[in-house]
Amino acid sequence: MLTVYLFLKSAVTISLTRDIAGEAIATSNMQSMMQWIDTLGSSWIHSLIPIPILATILLLYSLLLLSIEPRRS
């Protein structure tokens, strides 16, 4: 699920970057390009925050399953 999310996010980011870069080059408007670069920088920071949280949750879930499994035997 996380892989699909990251793939779709990357695909949308690449598509939008191509469109915005093309428009900025065509109209000689570098201000919109600089705003988009700032937006990309802040979005990467926000998208990286959930990854350690999800990894911790998966680790705790795995430890819980490993602690329960020997009791079943």
C-alpha cells in the first residue's frame, strides 16, 4: 500500500513538474518555477514524516505476532 502511494505521488509530481517547467520556459516566468521548487521541497519533508511512524507500527505488530506465535504451539 505504501509503495503504491509513493509511486502515485511520484508520478503526479513528475507530471506537474513537467507542465509547470514547460509553462515557465514558454512564458519566461521563472517566479512560478521557483514557487514550484519551494512547494516540492516542503512536500518531500511532509511525505517523509509518516515513513518512520509506519515502520515503527509494523515493527511493533511483528513483535506482537512473534510473541503470540510460540504460545499457540
